[in-house]
Amino acid sequence: MLVGALEADRWAGLVFAGGPDDGIGVRLAFTDPRGRRRERDDWYWMVSRVGPHAPDGSYARVEFDLAAEPSRSSAPSARTLVLEWSRRGDAVALRATVRAPGRLEVIGDAPWGWEGRWVEVAGIGDGEGGAGWRGGLKGGVEIAAAFSEGTDSCRVPGASRGEVARCLDVEEGVEGCVVMVAAWGGEGVGAEAAGLINGAARWIDEARAEWRLRRPRIAGTPPDLAESITDNLMWMVLLQPGTGRLYTPAGRRWIFPKPAADSRPADTPGEGPAPDTDPTIPHPPNPDDWTVFGWDTFFNALLLATVSGDLAWSTLLAGIESRYPNGNVPNWRSRHGGTPDRSQPPIGSFAALKLHGIHPDPASLSGACPGLLEWCDWWVADKDGRPRREGLTPGLLAWGSDTDLVPGPDHVPPWEDGASGHQRAAWESGQDDLPLWDEAEWDPERQVLAISAVDLSSYRALDLECLSRIARILGDEPTARRLERDYRRLVTTMNRVLWSEPAGLYLDELPSGPSTRIAASNFLPLIAGIPSPHRARRMIQTLRDPARFHGDHVIPTIPRDDPAFEDQQYWRGAIWPPMNYLVLQGLRRYGFHDLAHDLAWKGARMFLADRRRTGMCRENFDARTGEGCGQRFQSWAPLLALGALEELGGGGAGTPG
């Protein structure tokens, strides 16, 4: 049985999954004295603290501000609803503590429209423990839930078929508490649940104390450095219905809607919360079952490696398994939709090699390798007589979109309908609105940007190098040698074509000559071992320049003297955790340890300060003030903390160089 907050909008609740499409659920709802009801996606805007979450489910805690409005402008601070749960064997205890007047509902339902249903029964275990619920899974597993005293049966407003609820009314100035125990197995689970309910509160308290003692901590670091990674990432772990695999999306709101062609009526009626004004993060009335994002997934695997090798490998493999039959690991893919026309930065082999160095797992590495090789070959596969993503100079690469594979309007989210090839190529880069793409024209015949891109060519070189090492670990010497030859050819071409001696940097190649604009991604040749030591030192001069990239808040996506820097909009000036993390790896590879140490800890302090102030885990950061921006709970944000954590261990095992 997989147990956890495994459905995206179930921050306040649990899923009990007995198989890929088999299970049952519990969720919370709250109605205040003014009649304002909060549930499902509302909780996203009301989280005041993402607490500890043990990878084995032995203890988890999250806190909410019941007075916060469920909207983008909310700033939760109070801890007026505390939700804790703990698993022991084939039973889970859940406790919800309320410190505000209103009605708390514990609702039994079925996630993702599954068939499982709870049924309220007059007694659990031959009358022991009072009223409770009983349910059955398709696999024949029985599950029963018992409740503490003080709750009453109630009807859920607008309830879907099969939903049941227990309610607790809390008065002003009084703390209310609901405790539930769910047990599963064969005959007798009702009696088991009833027998555990009286000791459930003590069970949860003991689990909290135990996790405090054994949770990951690093001596000599801020006490919340390691937990800022583990807590946020564990609360991002979700379930993929259909496969039964655990994975980590870009964030709990990054689940895209089902395409119109595959839609069916939502299970829960009603208008839902106030709409999100960011069109790229919808609150779909009919969300898909899961959404996997390309490079986000591989960064998330490295973050999860700080607490669980099993979860890290599961997440990494979920990313690889999202690929299409032609080998493309897409920009994003869901159960019913995706982007067959485009990919994202190929960092999967880098993550797999690094993960294998931290949590060696030959079976998982062997399972990942074929998909990674297919993806590697996809970038240069024949397309109308030329490599798919060939740049202006043969051997170099350009971002693009296979226009003939773009799904029709009924199969894409609204914001992708009618998107230009230029925009889709920018999405493939992961740096959606980077000013460097403003200078690159779209080539409709070849379906790529008219550019030889420093960043994609660097990613390609890193991919070839890491894959060659993986092949050698797995004993495939011919493949290792082939990849090494391709790597050396690419390095030679980049040094011949993209290096600019006057600039002291590798610059994008445009039809008119070298680009005049640069970004943090112009330092990516360092992670792939492209420059000579002399050229690497030239590059670092620009990175150290406070008028361009250095400063108290680093590393901005574009230099401070770029005309677009003041935009601080997305990739136009903001600080992004993934780019900072990749540049750090390059600095370490070339031995710039003092600079790496400085940038790593500046990033970590900025991230931790914002997290302590707001309780959030932000998507990106203002390069002028260090304040968090973008989505409030983004899975890759703790890369800023991971960069500092790695400083204590020499950069982490498995890194190239």
C-alpha cells in the first residue's frame, strides 16, 4: 500500500493506493463562521509551513493559515490548522488540530475518479471504537477507518457519489482535534483500527520525536539547510495513476488539464477557488492524472537523493519513461497530453551518473541507460537529410520544434494553441523568454532557431560525456568509445566556432556573426569541460564582474548591464536555482573553489531567508533584492540549498571532471 498526500490538490489529505489505478482517499475541508469553505486546491494558497516528511511515511506535518485567502496575494503566517500523519506497518494515524472557529470536515472519497468508495458503518470491529468507515479495494484488500470522539457524521456540500464525511465544530477560543486511524488487510481490520484509535495521539507524538532524532542534518550548517531540501521535496512526491510509480512534478499546481479531446466531466462540481492569473499554471476544472516535466524531474531526483535513494531513482526513471517512441524526452508529458514536437535540456545522464555516485544502483542505472541513449540520439537523428537540431554550423545545435508533430488544438492546453515555432523552441530551451532568443529568427523550413546555441551545445557535450561513463560502468565499451568520439568532435567545433577572444566567452552564433548578448547559460561550457584552463579563467573574469553577474544576489539569468535586466520577469533578469546549480558544477570542475563557495552560500542564504520569512519555496528570485518570485512551491527551488550542502562534500559524487 502506497500512502501519502499523493494527489496534487490533496495537500490536506491522504491517498491509500493498493495498485496503479486502485485506491481510496481522505481529504480535509473547512468552513469558517462566515460560510467560506476551503478545500482541495485552496490549501495551496493557505500553507504556512511545509513541515517534516519522512520518506517512509513514519511522520509528516504541514500547517495552514485558515484566515488566508486562497489567492495569489495570500501571505499565510498563522498555524491554525496543523495536519500530522504517521504510518506504522499496515496502519496510518492522522491528526488534524484546529485553532480557529468553524467546521472541519474529514471527507472519505476516491482520488482520480477511482472506483474505491468508503461506506459509513455504525460500528468498527463489532461495535468497538464507535462509528467509522469501511472500504474495499479492487485487489481484495479491506480498509477501515476509526475516529476519535467528538466527530459526527455530516453531508459534504455538493458531494460526489460515494463521499462520506465526519465533522467537528470548533468554537471561538477552543482548540479542536480530530484523530483518525486507517488500517488495511484482510478480515478484522475494523477491530484493528478501533483498537489503535485511543493510542493514536501518542503514536503521532512519538513518531515526531523519533524523526527529529534521525532526520538528515549536517553539523556546522544552518539547522534548516538540509531540511529545506528534504521537507519541500518529500511534499512534492505524487503518484502516477496508470503506472503506480512515484514521481515529482515541477510543483503541486503543475498538473495540466486534460486535452479537450480526452476530457470528461470533473468528479467534483463547483467553480473552485479564485482563478490563477498565470496562464502557464492553470487551475484546470478537469486536471490530468499526472504531469512530468523534462529537466525539472532530473533535478528533483538529485534533491531527493539527500533523503531517499529509492525515491530519487523512481523520479529519475519516471522522467525517462515519459519519452515518446522516437526517443524524445519531452518538455512535458501527462497521461493524456504532452509535447511530441519538443524536448528540454538533456541533463538526464548527468543526473543519473551523479545519482549513481550517491546511491549506487546498477539495476536502476542499467534500466535508465537505454532511454537516455535514445534521447541522446534523438537530438541528431536524421530529419529531411540533416540532423534534427543542427545549428548554423554542422556539429553544433539549435533549439527547435518539430512542427509536423505539434498536436492539434483539441490536444494542447489553451496557452499552447497557436503558439509560434519560435515560442515552442524557446520553451524547449527551458529559458522561456530569455532575451538571447529575441535575436534568433525562426527557420520554418528546418524548424529550428537560426542559431548555434552555446547552451544546447554544452548540454549535448555533457550528455555525451556522462553517457560514455555510464556505458563504461555497465561494461558497454563500444558505446562508451563512440560517445567519447562524438564528445571530442563537439568540443573541437565549439572551441573553433563559438569562442570569442575579445569577449572572453563562448557566444551564440547568429547569421550575422557572434551574438552581442549573453546569459548565465553562457557559462555552461564549464560543466561540460569545453574550455582550456586559460579560457576558463577568461570566462570567470566576467562572472566576477559586479557590473554584470557578481553581487550579493547571484547568479542572475542575464547580466546587470543588459537592457532587459530591470524586467526581472522570468528569465529576463531573475535568479533561477537550476542555472545557478549547473554553473556551480562547472566552477568546481575547473577548480574555482573560492568562487563556487561564495556563490553557493550566497544562494543558500538567499533561499533560506525567503523560506524563513514566507514559509515558501519559490520558483525564482529577484536579482536586485533576493526576494522570492514566481510560484510559491516549486520543486527545484532547493537546488540553491543543495549547492551549499555539496560544498561540504567536495561537490558530490559522480560529477564530471
